[in-house]
Amino acid sequence: MPAAGDRRYWFPAKRYGWGWGPPRSWQGWVVLVAYLALVLAGIPLVQVPLGDVAYIVYLFALTAALVAVCWLTGEPPRWGWGRCRPDRDGS
């Protein structure tokens, strides 16, 4: 059993900016591929019969679900400035 601080995140925090980067685990890849498949499947199943507004609502719901999964299974989001460079004095 992993230690409390040894949690494996599905989505790492971005190095630059705020949010999450590409998945780090197979579970994260499954979530991302399922999201993309549902977005594409919604075109003939939602947009064509119900219209553009229904498809946009569908996309917002899918995206909210993806953000919720990232929030629950990803590294805590923070603003990233890239790699930190050590000070010139070595500290």
C-alpha cells in the first residue's frame, strides 16, 4: 500500500501556466480518450438531431466532467513558471 505522500496522480500539474498537463498514467489516458470519443460521438448523436445549442451544452457538461476528474485525480493545480533556477549564490 503506498504511503499517504506517495500518491500517483493521473494528471500532473502543468510546468507553465495553471492546470494539468498530459496524462501520466493509463487511467488518465483512458479518461482523455473517452472524453475525445464522446465529443466526436456527440456530433451525429446530439448536434445533428438537436442543434448547435444542445451540442454546446453537451460539450460544457463533458468538459465539466473532465475538469472534475482532473481535480479529483490530478496533482493540485498551481501556477507554474517552469523550472526554478538556483540563485547565483547557490542558495
